[in-house]
Amino acid sequence: MTETLTIALSKGRILKDTLPLLAYAGVTPIDDPDTSRKLILDTNQADIKLLVIRASDVPTYVEYGAAQIGVAGKDVLLEHDGTGLYEPVDLKIAVCKIMVAAENGKSIDQPRIRVATKYVKTARRYFASKEQQAEIIKLYGSMELAPIAGLADCIVDLVDTGNTLKANGLSPVEHIADISSRLVVNKAAMKIRHEQIKQFIRQIETAVAKKK
Ligand code: PRT
Ligand code: MG
């Protein structure tokens, strides 16, 4: 018998896009994740279980080996400090960009700016890389409000269609990174359970290729 493979999934929009990929790879949850209140889901494969958790907790579960595999947004991975993760597959789902946005017509070309964001590390790294002094203000949501309310000169946030920015009188001004969800694997598990995990990775890679 093979040991149970535990896969940590980000709930919300990433989950919605992940389930078809898992299905392609032959894994389907027994209970419907949308309606079930279970946090651990059994699947049609006796040796595969799914954890459905907060997106920002996925890297932590995988890093500590409570799950061997996970699915997380690159935005979340960029904010995670650990070194215990491999990132073998770009799943090409939940695609968006992380950008700097400011009020329409306003430039952020000032020697020192205030930046509101939930992506503190990404923002700090970005402004450091272009040698612009930035005071980073941590927010937990509704970043779009910050420039309008006079809290900050700009925000660093995810942008897809740009409609949310537009509805709040903001425009994207600088592109920081392209974002999509990634398969992540615990480094120790990859060594110890190489065959089982390698096989799963191959199935997911095939699923991603087929979907295109
Ligand atoms: O609750 P928690 O904070 O843990 O997660 P969440 O509520 O942010 O989860 P959820 O379900 O929204 O999923 C977030 C993840 O989906 C992110 O970490 C990204 O990896 C991915 N993703 C992809 C996005 C978007 N696209 C996206 N557009 N997450 C958020 N957005 C936001 C964007 O910031 C904007 O406010 O959606 C809004 C609409 O975007 P526009 O540009 O199309 O208007
Ligand atoms: Mg949310």
C-alpha cells in the first residue's frame, strides 16, 4: 500500500480552477467542495486526500510537510519566506498581474512615496530594485480605497480586467509580475516519496497541456 498523499488547495477562485485539472489527472473529491463543510476531503483515490484551506496558509502546510503537495498563487508564494518548497509546475490558472496603481493622471515619480498593499514583501522588493524610496503600509483588503482616501500615493495589488481599479478612479502605472497558480511540493517529500510524487506531477503536467 502507498502512503497517503495530502494535497493542500487554496479555497476560492483558485479551487474552482484547480478541480478540473485534478479531474484530468484522475482525482475527484467524493464530497462537493463547494457545499461540503469538511476541511479534509476524501477522493476517488484511496491514497489521496485534499485539504481546502486559506490560500495564504498553503505554503505553510506544504513547507512543514502536513501536506506533500499544494496549489498556491504566485502572489502568495512571493510573500512566503520558506525555503522548503519546490515549484515544479505552472498551472496557468487564476492568471492575473501584480501591479502598481495610482489615481488617474497621477504620477508616482516622486523621490519618496507611500504605498498601501497586502503584498508588503513584493512591494518592498520592487521599489528597492528601482531604487525608489517607499514607505509601505500594510492593508488587509480594499486596497483601492487607500489613494482615494489619502492614505497612500499608490497601491500594489492584483489586476485582472482592470475593472476594479477603473471603478475606483485608479489606473495601473507599473507592472511588477505576472501571476498564476503553481503546484508546490515539500522538498523532503520529493526526495523520500520520489516515485509517487513524480507520477502525480507528470499527470498534472499532462492535464495542464491538454487544457490549452
Ligand atoms: O481570503 P483570502 O485573502 O485568503 O483569499 P482571497 O479572498 O483573496 O481568495 P480569492 O478566492 O479571491 O483568490 C485569490 C487568489 O486568486 C490570489 O491570491 C491570486 O493568486 C488569484 N487571482 C487571480 C486573483 C485575481 N486573479 C484577481 N483578479 N485574486 C484577486 N483578484 C482581485 C483583484 O485584486 C481585484 O480586486 O479581483 C478583483 C477583480 O479584478 P479585476 O482587475 O478583474 O477587476
Ligand atoms: Mg478575498
